[in-house]
Amino acid sequence: MATVIEGNVDLNNCKSLVRLKGITEIKGYLDLDNCPNFKDLGELKKVGGGLDLFNTQIKSLGKLREVGGGLILRNTPIEDLSNLEKVGGLIHLSKDSKITEEYMKKYKPELLSKCKWE
């Protein structure tokens, strides 16, 4: 069963959260900043606002297709943007991220102009 959350979800500093389960869409923002054990977005396909994954263990965005605001992936072991097609704001990545300019040119050229390595 698909679950849509109509508002914002603020779970920052949630030390024990590992994954989302059963949520397909969040109409507002999703803040998972500083959830050091978080690894899996589960069935999530769309976030209407920004998505903050700073300081998580996320390696792949899985089924996520769209983020309406900015996408923060700094200080993560992210390796794969998977099904991501649209981001409304900037994509913030660490300078040492495995998601490099070369990766973006090869796999996600439509999103390259939104990337900021910092």
C-alpha cells in the first residue's frame, strides 16, 4: 500500500533510523540530516520540497525520481543517483564524492548544471 505524506517530515538527528518503509511520496520536505545509520529510502519516488541526506549512509537513491527543492548529499557514501530525473534546486555533493562530474556527464547529463561540489 502506497503512503503519501501531505506535509514536511523532519527526522534530523535520528540516530536509530535505518530506512523508510511504505512511503511513496512526501509533499513537503524530508530532512534526514545527521541520521548516521540511515541507508535506504525504500519505496520513496517523490519529495515535493528539499531532501537533506547530509551525514547519512545512503549509497543509492533507489526509486526516487523527483525532488522539488534542493538535494543535499554531502558527507554520504552516495554511489548512484539511480532513477533520479528531476531536481528543482541544487544538488550539493562533497568534493570527494563518487558522484563526479564525469559520472554526471555519462549518466545524468540533464542534472549536471544543478551540481555543486563543496
